[in-house]
Amino acid sequence: MTRPTRPISWITRARKDFEDFPEGARDIFRVALTIAAEGGKAEIAKPVKGLGSGVIEIALPFRGNAFRLVYALQLGAEVWVIHAFQKKATRGIKTPKQEIELIRRRLKQLEGILR
């Protein structure tokens, strides 16, 4: 028996930022999101520390750049894409603090809307 595929929903700003990614990078992210929607976790996906369970980041090095996409699993029946961005720092793998704060704000707003 197969599990039902969850719908993927996007915060509008995250969708716009995602559309600016190179096509090849978008294709890889789409595959990872499909795996999430089907109940799995892509190898390039990992939990975001400090934001609660079910908040996952996909980190993708692509043609010398670093792209990130953050989605949430715990908000209703959907997979919610919260944020998409190109990481500017060339050193370190940590997600920049200002990006974490933006993700935290968007999660709070979305939780308020969905309840």
C-alpha cells in the first residue's frame, strides 16, 4: 500500500526566490521536495536546529554557489516551503542568523494563519 502524497505549498516570497535559482538547481530541489511529499527525506535534507521538529533544510552546492530551501512538515497535511535563498558566505556551513530569524518569523505567521 502506498502512502498518500502530501501537497506542497509555498510562501509566496519563497516561491519567487526559488524561481530565481538556476534551472538545474530547481530540478534537484523539486526531486527532494517530492521525496518529502511522499514521506521520505532526501540525502541532502537535514533538520534545522533550534526551530522545532519537522523544519528541514535542503542545502545544495551548485556550480560554485550554495542554495538553500527550508520546508516545514508539521503544519497541517501539507509540506510548506518557508524560505529559499542563495547563501552568500563562502566560509562555514551554518545557515546565517538573519536567515534563521526570517524562517522563524515566517513559521510563526504561517502557524497563525493555519490555526
